[in-house]
Amino acid sequence: MANFSKKICILDRTRWICFLKQGGSVAKAARLWDARRLNYQGKTFSTRNAPKFWRIRLQLTLPMTQKTSLSKPKFYLSDGGLETWLLFTKKIALREFAAFELHRSPQAEAVLWEYFRPYIDLAIEVEAGFVFTACTWRAQPQWGAKLGYSQSEILDLNERAVRSLEQFVEREWSPHRPRSWAMVQACVGSRDDAYRAQADRIIEEFRTYHFPQLKALKDSGVERIAAMTQSSVEEAVGITQACQELAVPLILSFTVETNGRIPAGESLEEAIEIVDDATGSYPTSYMINCAHPDHFGPHLPEKSAVLQRIEGVRANASKKSHQELDSSEILDSGDPVELAEKYSDLMAQLPQLRVFGGCCGTDISHIRKIAHACLPHFPQE
């Protein structure tokens, strides 16, 4: 028992933190454990039967959030494909692919908290920040009406989604990492099918349509809006203009087809330039989501200022097209190792890439591989 590599430090009544000893110094990676149960080398310990030399109470003069460096994290992780996880792993039927209905009851919300906890553990392990996204992608008037909700009901669910997520972050993240290392954002999706740009696209109509949801999200106190899976520059501009009017921060994420172009036809470079020109570069940054790196990596422009505007990637696990994925009845989870290598390669193309997450078909196994593949690109202390 003398030659052990793990010491369990009881920091409070509800959590264990297991520090790995490496070369005499405590490694930065830490994993949170349930206070009542810990598996170590095939044995189960609790606060009652843990060996005395493991029960080392740290002499803390500051809470855990202040003990960690208060500087910004070098990079951020995000979660994977929530909706595909619900559908294929949890076997939960999603009407119109709308995860926001889980916020109708605390019991259903518990599934979301189960989903997020492994990602929190991973972020702590690699000393990353984390971007928490409220599942409000479909929580908008048109999609809500299809599901039988009035506009007031759908707007109330937007606010509940953000506030419930904020409370979860305070419970699960803040006791162990600085709150400033976590970003709570709310997701806004396309008015219509995200993979098929509509023929009649009028900026003012998009601005008016999205405004009520965006206002409800701002009123909830959300830190920023993430407009995800955008398929046309007209809708992207309309959302951006509404965010400008509300003075709420925005990150804008386009999806692309297998040819590297957004569904409406523009290249990523053209789409970003159009939005920035029309809005005075209002979005804080851009992302790419719901496409495999093979679909956009080869088509990224070389030595373009637009590349400096792309902050994050949330790629699909599969190399299939949107149409192929829509018609598939089984989950294509791709190759997590290969996907992680693709993310690592993107680091050379996207100099401001700092947010790493996943989209359809990805789960914690993909994000873990991605985190460890990209970690060496950031200077270590």
C-alpha cells in the first residue's frame, strides 16, 4: 500500500478529487468522484472506509474556484451531438428533433445533466474551459407550433432552459473550476430545414421571426447567443441584426455540404464576408458545425483574413452528406481517432481555433480523443 499513485482528498461533503501524482508534483488533471463511492484498483471505498492516509484534508484558505489559476483557459471544449445521443443511446423519441421538450419537467431535465457530467470531468482533466449550450435550437415559434405550443409557452421554455442550465453549472462546475472558465450560451436554429435553404429569403423577415426568441433568451440572462447550423447568409444577417438591436453577443455557425459550400451556395469565405459587411462585423466570431472536416477542410481559403474569424468547430462524426444522414435509420459514429486527427490538422489552417466540440453522431468518446489530440498545440506551463 505504500507504493500508491493516487491520494484522495476530501474537499467537501459532496465531492472527491483524485489527484494523480507524477514525478512528485500533483498533475493538473483531476477527476471528480462521487463522495459516497470510489473505485480504485478494483476496490470500492467510501468516506467511511477509505484508508486513513488517503483521508487528507487539504488546508484550503480559498475555495476551489480561486485555487485554480484565474487566467483564461487556453482552449474550450463543448459537448457532442445531444440529439443523436438522446435518440440512439437513450432511446428517447424527439419530436421534430426538438430536445427543448426535456425542460418540461425536472425528471426529464435530469437526462440532460447526466449527459453533461462526463464532459465536465473531461474539461477538468485537460484543464479546459467549457461551453455549455442550452438546447433551444428548435425552441422557436414555427417549430413550437408544429409541436402544439403557443408562442408564450415556447418563449417560457427558452427562459427555463437557460436558467436550469445556469443552475446546473453553479452546482456541478463552479465548486471545482472558476465560473469564468464556463460559458453558458443559448442555441438558435434555422427557421426552416437547416439543410435546405429556402427559395424566398428576406433578411427583414428573418430578423422579425427570430426576434422574440432572442429577446426571451436575453431576458433569461444568457451570456451569448449561438446561431447554429445556418444555411443562408440572409438568415444569418437577420439573426445578427436582431442580436445587434438587443445588444446581446452572438457567435454564428454555418453548416456546409460535402463541397464545402453552405446550402444556399456561398463558400464559407463569402458567407462570413457578407455577414460582416452587412453588420459591421457584429458576430464576436464564427464556427463551423454539422459537417465532417473532410467536407470543409480542403475548401478553406489560404491566407484569408476570414480564417481569423473562425473560433470553433463542432463537426459530425460521419462523412455522409446531410441527405444521407437524414435518411439513415442507424447511427454512424464514424472513427473517433480519425476525427480527432482531422481536428488536429485544422489547427494549422484556423489560427484562432479555440472551441472544440461535436455535432451529429459524436459523444464523449469523440470529444475525449479530440481534446487529447489538440491539447499539444497549446503551450504547457
